[in-house]
Amino acid sequence: MAGELHIIGASGFLAPHTGKEEMKKGFDEQMIQSFSHRCPYCDQPVSYDHVALKEGENSIQCPSCNRIFIKVVSDLLEKGENE
């Protein structure tokens, strides 16, 4: 989800017998916008396609300004939500 803006909200429905809104179990998630990764120094777009990112800290050199910055990859992305 890096570089993406997600909206997570509860969904409800109108119960016919009470007229009150009741909540469904769970949440709905909708991606509304995606952002490109950017260099923290020159703000130019940076692609990680050419780099094999590993868990932890990764040194990345910006192709525009040639400065090196650190990209941190969390172990949560590999394990998923169910583990």
C-alpha cells in the first residue's frame, strides 16, 4: 500500500423493522488515488523496479540527483494480514 491512498469505512444498512441504521460486519476498502514513489531530496519520481528490495533497510540512489536515501521495507508486507 505504499504510495496509495486508501479509505476504509464501515458500511451500514437500514433495518426495515426498526428504521435504525445497523452496521455490517467488516469494513469496505476503496483505493481512491495512487502516488508515485519520490526522492526525499529532489522530489522526482523514483522506480524500485530495477532494485531487489529486501526486508529492512535498502540503500537507493536517485537517478535524478544521484543522492542516496534509505527505503525501509516492513516484514508485514510479506506475511499478509492472516498470519
